[in-house]
Amino acid sequence: MAGSPTLLPESRLGSTLRRDPWWFEILPVVVVLGGFGIYATLRAFEGNYYSWGPYLSPFYSPLIDPQHHWWHYSPALLILLGPLGFRATCYYYRKAYYRAFLAPPTCAMPPPSLLQRIKYRGEASLPWVFNNLHRFALYLILVQTAILWYDAVNAFISNGSFHFGLGNVIMAVNVVCLAGYTLGCHAMRHLVGGGKDCFSCHRARYQLWKGVTVLNLRHETWAWLSMFTVWATDLYIRLLIHGIIPHAIWN
């Protein structure tokens, strides 16, 4: 015999039918992703402390007009569109920040009142329509990743001689993680293997597709690792600039 329908509690912060600690799942995402967002925003607008010796912060690479000849704001703002657009429209990050900040897991948790007033129509309306720009952001981030590889290799030369320090290790790990995240992107997988009905007719693209797929299977892991390594690289360089930590170098 069917019972009376269960009604959701009044829509207020934290109201839910669930009795388990539903917030425990999203708490790390809120803290870490939110903390990185705040840190990256402050660094982007800071406009100073972008390099130490051969080390250049990834937030400021490529370094454009640092002397402010024609751009009077932070140089980081000139390259912000690439990494911000890529991560904000990334399939994994969209799932992460949507569940953490907009609509916590499962329908037992009502969405915030703001979302209740927005008629969701997929990615055909604002602001979700911007997610369709992900593949174009990929093109920008591929160029920036190549530049970061150049920065990491170039950091081994300081004042015309070979240089090897802790900063070199951190920058090298960072570009490896960024490459794993970027090349394992869903859009990259479609770029190298999509639009073809016969893989055996395009063996080179098939091999590329398989390589991208290996990275794509761990896309979530690469997404988090690359975020932490970018954060760590910038923080390490900034601490060196302020003299808070000594420069570790091996001859």
C-alpha cells in the first residue's frame, strides 16, 4: 500500500533528508579548490614577485611586459584566460565545483535558492553555455604548457652556467603533471581520435588516441596533481623572493 509522498524540508542552508554526514564528501573540494581559487586570484592581481634567479612562476608565464610599458596591470592577467578557461570548463572540475558549491550530492539535498530560480536548459543558456568553449581553451593551454616546458628546461641555466636546485625539481614535476592533465583531457582525446569511423585506416591517430586514453583514465588524479604542483611552484618561488626559505642547490 502506497504511503504519503515524502516532502523535502524547507529550502534552507543544510536542510536535507539525509542523516549521514553528506558534507564530508565535498568538504575537501570546498576547502582545497576554494583555497586555490582565492590564492590564484590574489597572485594574479598582485603583479610582483614572479621570478627568482632562473625560476619563473607558472602564474606569470609567459612573462609579458613586466616593466609596464604598455600594460599597466599585473602581467598575470594577460595569460589568465587560458588556464582559468581550461580548468573552469574541464569536465572533471565542472563536476567537482558543481557538487561542492552549487548542488551537493544526490537529490535529497535541495539546491541553493539561487539555483532554484534558474531554469536549467543544459549548455544552451547562460552561464553554462561557456562550457562549450572548453576545446578552444585547450588550444590556448597547449601553447602555455609548451612555454612552461621551456621555462623548466631554461631554469637549468643561470648566468651562463649549469644550475640544479630544488626549484628545478619542482618546476620539472609541475610540467610533467600539467602535461598529464592537459594531454589527458577529454577534448584532447576527441581531437586526436574523433571524427573517424575507421581506426585501422588511420593507425597513427589510433596510437595517439590510445596514449591519450591512458592519461584520460586518470584525468581526475592529473587534475588535482597539476593544481597542487602549480600552487607549490609559485609558492616556492615566492618564498625564495622574500628570503623566507634558503635556496637549495646542488653542484
